[in-house]
Amino acid sequence: MNHTYKRVALVLGLIWIFLGVQDIQAQNLEKLAELITFYPNKKAVEKDSTLYLQKFIAAPVVTFSPETSLAFGTGAKYLFKFNGSGEETRASNIPMSIRYTLNNQFIFYSGFEVFTNQEKWVIEGNLLFQNYPRLFYGLGRNSSKETELEYNYYQFLAEPIFLKQLFARYLFIGAGIRYNTIFDVEYQEDIPVGGDQITGFNGSTSMGVEAAVLYDSRNNILNAENGWYVEATYGVYGKALGGTNRFQLTRFDIRHFVGLSEKGKDILGFQLLSRFSSGDVPFNELALLGGNEIMRGYREGRYVDRHLIAGQMEYRKTFGDSRWGAVAFLGGGDVSNSVSGFSLKNIRPNYGAGIRFKLDKTENLNLRFDYGIGQDSNYFYFTIAEAF
């Protein structure tokens, strides 16, 4: 426990060091923010002030881990509005992450959310192509680190969802398709941990249709100061269109943001995330606990099973009129083979703190540096935009 307190003290100390030098570095940091921001339609806006000034913001990313060696790349955000959209339309967001490692591994990811004029439609989804290692410890909440296995594979995922505004200002209803294929699987051992008993461990293809309902009243998509985000999706997957397994996926994502002070200087955010599956679910469609968005402090996929329930709350603070801020977060979650198997006594906790540097004041876009602590692990995270 003493080591945990020391780690927290270290993070808090780093936050105050950063804040202590902010006045000295303010001018240089302003130049840095402008250096990594590009304006694709700047000339058009100079001629027509009613247009939204599009922004492409990119920052370098460098990471290291034993299974990837040195990894480097770029994290970026493309913010825009279609011509004819005014203040009633929130800025569309297309994030992009590209990384390459010295072990010849790569990952490209984009999770997009696009609003048409007056928000009559929302187009959202995910696009992923990667050859990136994953560590597997076995199925269930009681998997052991001693059974760690490096699992390498290629993955291509495409998931566009089209939602139309219906019945209310912030209510959207629609559907989409989801294609997820895993191929060229390799692992270190002839017989992986329970791999001979896991459907799709050596690769699979999921092809299906999804129904979706979204209620999104957040005042800002990237870093909300108030509002709700409630999304539910239900997908049915089969073999008719080339899939290898018949199964169903149900996902819920509920977020709420409360402003605690004027001008958004203090914000409290809450999130509840769940994923439930049934049928002949392949290995790479199982729920993963951990990552840089929820359950920070656990490696993504540290615990794997059919179902996941996780929640978190986060306090966000901006210091005066500066670009600097800090956060503190607390959460918990669990995986289970059955819905009835969830229990409060099995919840795995996580907590941590982080530093923020505002890259774009208009859209409230931050550069994020977090330190998360789990039960028996801890991780640093450096990326663009908030965890939720």
C-alpha cells in the first residue's frame, strides 16, 4: 500500500511541477499548440466568416513495451462542420491514431462521430486495421499473470452506423453494419492457455447488422461541460454474409456531465459501460477489461469473458485562463461468463490522476497524460482527448 501512496504522490508532484512552470512556458506552449494545428479551409473562412474554421490537430506519440519494442506515430483530430451549419450544429470529430513499432507491428484506428447540417443525421462508428500484439492470460476474472501468452494477429474492423434525428432534439435512431475479421494468428506456444477450447482462437470473421439508439445532449463532443450521452446497440451476427459464427452483442454506454462552476472550470463526469454477448461468440468478440478509456490502470484485455460491466467518475479542473488542467478519477468493473455471475464483492477497482494541456480552446480539446492504478498493475497514458 505504501508503494501505491508513493505513486500517487509522484503523479500529484508532477502535476504541481507542470503548473509551477506554466507562466514561464506560456508563450512557448501557445506556439506549440499553433505548430501542431492546421486549418484546411483557412482561406475560405477569410472570405466567408460564416464558415466554421476546420482544424486538423496532430501530436506525436511514442511508447515502449517489451512485446512491441519502441512504438512511434501520431494521434490526430479532424474537427469540422458541413457548409450551412451554424451554432445549432456541434463540430464533427474524426480522430485518427497511427503507430508503428520497431518489431514491424502497426495500428491504424479512427472512431468517428459526424453531424450533418442542423444535426438531422449522425454518422458514427469505428475503423481499425492492425497487426498488434495482445497478452492473453486465460478466460475469466481469476486468470493468472503466470499464464501470460503473447498473441499476435491481423485485424480489420469496419463499423458504420447511420442515425436519424427523430421525436426529440437530441434523440437519434438508426442502424448499421459491423464487419470484424481476425486472421494470420500466431502465438508463442503450441497449446495456448485454454486455446483449444475457445471458439475462434485461431481467427474468425464477424458479419452482422446493428440497431442503435442514441441520446446525446452534451454541449461539447470532445470534452463536455454538461449533458447526457446514452447509447444502446444490438447486433445480430451470422454466416449468411460470410461470418464464421452465430451470436449476438448488446452494448450500453451511459455518460453524464455536471458543471460545478462557471465557465466550465470544474466538471464532474460519470460513465457506465457494459457489453453482453450470447451464442457462439468467437474469442476476439469477448469483452475486454482495461485500456486507456475505462479501467485505466489495467492493460486492455487483462481480464476477458462474455460480459463486462464497468463504471468510472472523473473530476476535471482547469486552472484559471491557462491551458493547464488536472483530473482525478475513480472506477471499478468486472467480467463474467454469465450475467448472474456479477457481484459487488468481485469488482476490481482503479483510480488515478492526470495532467491536461488544452490544444484548442474553442473546442476544448486536451492533450491527455494519465496515470492509472489497478489492483496489481499501473500504466501511463499519453494521447489526445478525454477518456470519455
